[in-house]
Amino acid sequence: MADPERGSIRRAPGGIAPRVLQSWWAPRRVVRGLSAMPEQVKLVVLMAAMLVFLIAQAPAHARMAQLDPSIPFQARMGGALLAVMFLMPVLAYALAALTAALSRLTPWRLSPEDSRLALFWALLAVAPAMLLAGLVAGLVGPGPGLAVVQAVCGAGFLMIWGAGIAALARRA
């Protein structure tokens, strides 16, 4: 991770993967441990999450291209690339800024840096579940199985993001 002289991030045994897994049962502790993460690393976390989200969409786009060949797979993935790698990071930064601004209305203050960390980490932590959702979408297609997996992804994201916000917010 980062240099200990800078006081940035404590080294976790095994690296990022154990932290992603721990985020599903102890998100506050994980996010609190990452609170000194530099801005450059936060951007890397966001872009890694977006890359996994893009990869997760490939099976569903392949399935849709097989069922409707009027739009080829490459065109579908090109659109997904534009949306996920270019538009979603901008929206993530805007949502983090909005969250930090709205926290000013509560007795708990959240700095913009902490807001970004909570959101970006929640996106990375839910990325493995998004891979599962992509596989279900590609292999099974629309139906109750996909709905359940997507609901778990959404609930997991909200839980991890909310816990991250709670862990990083400070009393005014």
C-alpha cells in the first residue's frame, strides 16, 4: 500500500481482497482503517471498481447481442465503456460532493474527502457481487434469480456506503 512515513494507510495482511471481503460484515472498521488514504489512491479505487463493473456487463451484452444481432457486441461494449469509465466517475464525484454538502444540514459533518472515500470504497466492495450479477444476467437472463442478485448488490452497496459515512462523519 502506501509508505508508513507518510502516515497514510496501514498495511492489511493480504492486501485489498481481504478488505473487500471484510467490508461485507465489518464495513465501519474497514473504512475507518482506510481514512488516511491519499486522493490519488481514492481515484485508483474508483477506477478499479468501474473496470470491474464494465467487465461484469460483458456477459449480459453478449447475451443481448446473440438475441438481437442488430446491435453487435462491440457496439454494446463501446457504449458501456463510455458510460462506466467516463461518465460514472464524474457522477460518483458529484454524488460524493452532494453527500458532503447535505451532511452540513445534520449535526454530523462529513468532509468531501471522507465522502469520496466512503462512496468509492462501497463501489469497490460491491464489485464482486456485481460480477455475480453480470454472470447471472448473461447465463440465466432476466427473472427472479437476477432480481435477487441485483437486490443483494444494491442492499450491500447501501449498507457499506452508509456504514462508511457513519464511520467517517464527525460531530459538529
